[in-house]
Amino acid sequence: MRFQTVIRAVAGIGMALILAACTEDVGVDQHGRKVAAERLDGQWLVINYWAEWCGPCRTEIPELNALARQHEAQAVTVLGVNFDGLQGEALNRAVQALGIEFTVLEQDPAARYELPRNEVLPVTYIVDNQGRMRERLLGEQSAAGLNARLLALKAEE
């Protein structure tokens, strides 16, 4: 009887470890914290690529901050990606310098969401709650314009 209890306990621990390994990370954010994929699953994503040297990027950041605040309690998440691939402390400094309040990923999520390569900035992608890219928006965006696009895309479902 004792042997069976030990076997069950070991099997339970093994299953827990296997399930924990299944939890995938999207990478880390500007603060070095892991961003779990499950945090983004089922969310509509607004993924914005920006750079410090990009004038339109700088003027659209407050709009993206406002959008992120508007959707805090909804199933919409605003994510940023630095076009130049900054990481660690360099990324954190750039985020602070531009006043970015939403999550910025160190790793580019383009492969995960099958986003096309972009050569212009700013560019913003809207990814639906199933993880499919629904729209690519080139140039500076406003919170109102992004809200309108989100509503229109959601209505198509």
C-alpha cells in the first residue's frame, strides 16, 4: 500500500512538471519579466513596431498608451516591439525615454503570429483572439482609429 502511495505521488509530480513545461513564454518584457503565452491567449493584440529615431513613432506612443488604458479590463492587449532589436537595459531606457506605458517585448513575436516582415515605421498589426493577423496598418495611428478598426474586425466574426 505504501509503495502505491509513493508511486502515485511521483506520478503526480511528474505530470505537474510536464504540464509546467507546456507553459510557453512569449519572451520577456522591458523589465525582464517573463510574458507567458497564456496571458495573451484569447486576447486581441495590437502589436506596434517602433524606434527611437522614428518621429511618427514618438508621436503615436501617447495614442497607444491611451488605447492600452482604455482596454485594461477588456480582451485587448497593446504590445510594442523595438524595430532595432534593443534588449535589456538599453530597451528599458528607450521605453522610459519615450514614455511607453504598455508591454514591450524583447523578442519579436512575428514568427509566432505569422506577421509579414516590415521595412517601414511605424507599423501596427492587429491579431485576433485566435492568434491570426487580421490587419497591417502602416504609418502613425490614433487610439480612435485603432478602436474603430478593432470594432470593425470584431464585427466581422
